[in-house]
Amino acid sequence: NAGVTQTPKFQVLKTGQSMTLQCAQDMNHEYMSWYRQDPGMGLRLIHYSVGAGITDQGEVPNGYNVSRSTTEDFPLRLLSAAPSQTSVYFCASSNRGTHTGELFFGEGSRLTVL
Amino acid sequence: GIQVEQSPPDLILQEGANSTLRCNFSDSVNNLQWFHQNPWGQLINLFYIPSGTKQNGRLSATTVATERYSLLYISSSQTTDSGVYFCAVNTGFQKLVFGTGTRLLVSP
């Protein structure tokens, strides 16, 4: 079981560059989300999706775009990277089953913006 | 929005000691999860516990939803228990709000 897979694990960008963090899950989960974790803090929600074609903003959405064309994939796009976006990014998924709301996380993607 | 507070912020234990971590939340929630973030940064599910008590080996958790708190118990701690423990509450559509964590260091 692959679970939630994120790529890349590490990335260094220059200010103004764009990139996409990939997230894929093989558990047929309906819900997917992106969080960021800054030093000494818990995770904060960026964007989330309740199903293919449906996305919404979380707590800290500015500077990020998402789309959900398939159940499996939920990419996070940075259109013009800024140093404030230096962080560790986690993708998560969950199912609307007996354990509704139990989130499973990927291993994280560490992004540095210079 | 909902506030999630964890205590203590830092905890240092000798191997073999027991500990209790607390999570308070300011409003009703759909559910609550405990995670362990290991030194490599991986987030590991410990418990999905909207109410009641669950046990998994040396770890157990209790959530009293009516009083808006949850407790994580670690017994006979081991060095591999070191890391940061987060509680997170679900406010709908699997949107988790995280506490700031308890950093645990277990020394041999």
C-alpha cells in the first residue's frame, strides 16, 4: 500500500519561480487537503477538496492554487514563489467511511525559497 | 475559529517513565486525532478518538468531548517515543485544526 505519495521531497526555488507539488493517493479517498508546517508550529490548512472537481480554501490559501481533476491526484501550485512560502508541505487524504475524518498524511515536501 | 491548546509544550523524560499530554479545545468538534511527528518529520497516526478511550500498546488516549479535552498517555517511555505530539480537531469536511504540539525527549 503506497497510501499518500508526495513529490518532490525537497525543492529549492528562487523568488518568483513557479512549481507544482504533486500528491497522489491510492485509497480511493474522497477528501484531500494540503497543509503547511512552519518551524515550531502545528500544521495549517492551505486548500482542500471534497471530491473531483470541488476545491475550497483553508486557513492560509494566498499564493497557492489547486485543482482536483481525478479522485487520486491533488496538486498544489505555487505561481510566483516567495520566501514566506519556505515551509514543509503535507498532503492528506481521508474517507467518508466508518472512520470519517481520520486523515492520512504523506511524508512531506520541504520547500526553500531563496 | 476554534482554538486548540496543548500542554506541556516541552517534556523531558527518563526512559521507562510515564507521561500524560493534554489537549484542550474551545468548541465542539466532529472528531479528534493524535499524531506523532518523528525526528524525520513523518506524521504518524496514533489515535482517531472523537470520544471515549482507546489503547494501543503502551499508548492510550481518552477524549471527553463534553468537557472539550483529550489526554494522551505514554507508559514506560522509550527513546523512540521522542518527537512532537500533535492533537488535531476536525471542524468539518476533514479540515483539521492543529495544536502547537508537545515536544517530548526521552533520554536513555
